[in-house]
Amino acid sequence: MVRKADEYLSLITSYIDGRIDAKSFSRMYLEKFKNEISELPEDSFEILDRLFGDVDSYTDDEDLLASMPSFYLSAEQLKEQAAMAAAELTNGV
């Protein structure tokens, strides 16, 4: 049986490995998380919810990044956050 979190891990890994770009990952992740109907284990939910916030803060607009660097994330920063979430999901943290 596939854990629900594994579906997210697959999507996250596709982004980290460069199979999809930041814009596609952002769109797909936001859509999947917003429309999730299954209950996720609390530990997985917390990790995925934190990543949701990171994904929501992603922008490729250089002016926005420069205007509020403490809020907005670049593709590189988003990838770092995604990698941390993947590691936590993999290690069951």
C-alpha cells in the first residue's frame, strides 16, 4: 500500500531532480495540496503544510524578490526547502 505522503514525495523529488521546473512544481503542488481529500498523518501534514507555505511564497519575479526577500523565495530557495521536506518525509521525521 502506498502512503499518501509518497505521492507528494514523488512530486517533490521530480522537482528536486530537475524533471519539472519551479513554476510547474508550484502549480502542481498547490493544486494537489488544496484539493487533498484524504487525511494525512499529522507528522506528514506538518511537513507538507510548511512546504505549502514555501511554495506559496515562490516567485520568479526579480522585483518582488528584491522588494521582500524575507517573504518571497526564488527557485533555488524553493528547491532547498523542497529537499528538506523530502528528507523529513523519507526519514519519517
